[in-house]
Amino acid sequence: MDAQQGPEITFLLVPLNNKGMSIGPAELEIATLRVYAGRTKTQPGQLIWAESYRGTEDMPRPSVVYYTIDQFEDHVKQH
């Protein structure tokens, strides 16, 4: 890490596999975003943020990624 830079930040977007029967348009947790700081070659770093995104199971994967990141950006702007 350079003196001018902060710790390395790692973003991990994990799809959540919801098994079982889904009836109706109810929203489910379909992805989780995890943010880590201080990654090294052997350690993923310290978890500094985690949140889930809720949506319908038939949502296309690129949309899930877009909306999860958008949700994260909204939370960061509020703080």
C-alpha cells in the first residue's frame, strides 16, 4: 500500500440460490453485496459492509448486478 493510497477495497456480489417453490410476485433476497478492506495475498480482508438485494426470481442477472450496486451507492451517499 502506497502512502498516498488507502487500503484496497474488494467488492463481492454473491447470488443467493433460493430453493423450493415460489408462488406469486413476492420479492426474495436474490443477491448480497459484501465489501472488504485490507485484502492481502492470503486473506480477503475485513468485511466492512454487507447488504442484500430483494427482487423477483425471474430478474435477469445483469439487472440484479446493476440494481444491487445502485442500492449500495444510494446508501453510501446517505452517510
